[in-house]
Amino acid sequence: MGETNQSLLLNIQKFIHLVNVSSLTEEINYFKNKIKEDVGPLNYKTNVKGEMTLFKQYIKDPYLGRIIKYLLPRLDFESLTYCLKKPEKIDLLDCWGNILNKGDKVEKHNHLSSQFNSVLYLNESSIVIEGHEFFTKKGDVLTMPGNLNHHVNPSNINNRITLVWNWNVVYPGEKWDDLSLDEDKDFRYKS
């Protein structure tokens, strides 16, 4: 790898966070089954050239809430957001599931409408971010800024399953509307 490519890779890696949540067995198994049940409405109709649920399919799912509550304290927000403090809350914009079978892929895209996107991998996989391939294992949640271009090469396995969500951070003093859900209100849902 050339010096420029190595430098770019190190720069990109600074903003990509990988947290393994494989200890959340119940949540992982739940989504693995739920996504299989719910795919269909957007199959092969978006940049996902595979099976897909609706974009807001799991936005109010309590199992997603458990995953987010586990994930947030483990993210390095100093490098992820250029800030020295963790956000007080997050805005959850959408959440959907994908299944790729052999030959299926996800075309190059980004998530400019959100500050961040996270992907929970329900089996081993890979993703190409800004031209660099990253490998993941079951239970990994990959979080990156929404402006990074990424894609998935044609799958070499059947049932490559992922859960994806887009979100923004909310810091103390920022105005909140009344969309908060739950008594602890760690995050809110945009419907």
C-alpha cells in the first residue's frame, strides 16, 4: 500500500468505531429472526441490491433500545464527533434490516442526512469504506460518520444479515421536542 493510501486509511480508521455486542445474545437472535420475517417491501428497490425491510421498521423496537444503551457508553465520542464530551441523548432517525444472498450487494452511498450510522452485523462480513475494506464478525457494531462513502461487494454467502440505523447526537442545552420515549429517555425516536 502506498504512503498516501496508508495515510488515508489511518485517517479513516480514526472515525470508524467497532464495538462488539455479542454478549447481547437475546437481542442478536431476535433481530436475526425478525429481519428474516420482515424483509420484502423494499427488496432490490434501493441501493441495497438484496432483501430489505422498511426504513423505519425497527425505530421503536425495545430490542434496538437495549443495543443502543449498551453501545453508547462504549463509543469514543472525542474522536467520533471532535468533541470532548459525550452526548446527552441521541436522535434515532431510522432503523432497518438487510439480507444479502450470494451475488447480492449494496451500491456505493452515504448517509448525509444523519451525523452517524451504525451497522450491527449478525454474521461475519465486510464493508468497503472510502475504498478500504473492513472485516467484521458476528455481534460487531460498526459506527461511522454519515458522510463517509461505503458499499458492500457482492456477497459470497447466503443470509448476510445486518441491522442499520442512522442517528444524530444531542448535547446538553440543545432543544428537545416531545418525541422522547421511555422513562429513562436516553434517546428519542423520529417518526
